[in-house]
Amino acid sequence: MFLENRTQAGYLLGYQLIKYKGTDSYVLALPRGGVPVAAEIASILALPLDILAVRKIGAPLQHELAVGAICENEDPVWMHAILSKLGLQPDDMGDAVEKERKRIRRQIKIFRNGRLLDNLVGKTIIVVDDGLATGATMLAAIDFLKRKNVRNVIVAVPVAAESSIDRIKTRASELITLKTVKHLRSIGEWYNDFNQVSTSEVVSIIDKCSKIRNNAESALHEY
């Protein structure tokens, strides 16, 4: 199965998550690729959408290989098996960690105008990305949300590597995916259109979703 683009992926996932429509739940997107997917899900489920600032920590000379991740500038989550294969320890990654912390601060400034996340205590959170490879960024997101005492963490991704499924399932309340791949070479190979999502696109999507949500709430209050 090939997906046309991230928007179609979100549409398909949205209807697999339809039981959460109109509930006391929240959709959080992992930028940047997860944002178009999450926006479609939030629209179908009539739920608020926000950005969860998370960055993977890439291996030296292999930046696409995630050896860990940071969420909202908290302590990193490490993929110890991958670090071990590369002959590395978390202490070796200090420069990379600081670089990603700066990028997280930039994400929060640009995508959330510097504000903190809403109070998520007791809510069901649907965390969305455009795919799951090592699962490092998603694990960091899950751990962060659990420390915020949310009720449940639902992970929704269009494509997932089989090797990452068990790690996610042991930490999340539920995992929803359209396609599980035994040997995942790249997430993009499962999309016809996997162009990089720009910063301006993320800002535009978030602004549009926020306006739709605000208009709906205003109409409800008037009624």
C-alpha cells in the first residue's frame, strides 16, 4: 500500500480513531512531518491540535540514524542498543544534545509562540508522526507525556517499522498504524509525495486549525 501524501495518511488514520471524536482528548503532532497528518486527524475528530517539540539525536556521521531523542528540553531518551553497536555512550553525545536543545527552543518559539503546552493532566493524548523508524522521538514524547499525568497516550502513525512496534506498545496505551513494515529502509518510500514540510507550512497549518477551533467554540457559546 502506497500513501498519496501525509494529508491522505491523516485522513485514513482519523477514521481508525473515530471513537475519540468529540472526547476530552488532544492531538499532538511531532514536527515537522507529523503536522499535516495530525491536522487531518484533529479535523476529523473535532479535537484541538498542538505541537510537541521533540528532536532526534543523530549518530555521528550518520545523522539520519537516531541514537536518542529529546522532548520539550527534558532529559534525553537513549536507544542504548544502537549506541552500543556504534561503540558510543550517552556522555559522548553532549555536543549533539546541546544542538538539539537549541532547535527545540526554536520550535517552541516559532510553532507555539514561546508558550507552554496546555494542561494535559487526565486527558487522552493522540501523538502523531508521519512514520516510525527507530521510535526514538516517539518514545521521548511518550515518556514526557506520562510525566505530565495524562490519562492515556495513543500513538498514531501511517507507517511503522516492525522492530519499533514492541518498544512503543510497552509504553503507549494503544498504537494505531496503517502499515507495519518488516524491513523499513525509509519512511518516504511508502509515500508518493514525501516532500519535506517547511517551517512556514507548519505555522500555516497550526494557525488554520487554531482559527477553526476558535470559531467553533465561539459558535457554541453563542448557541
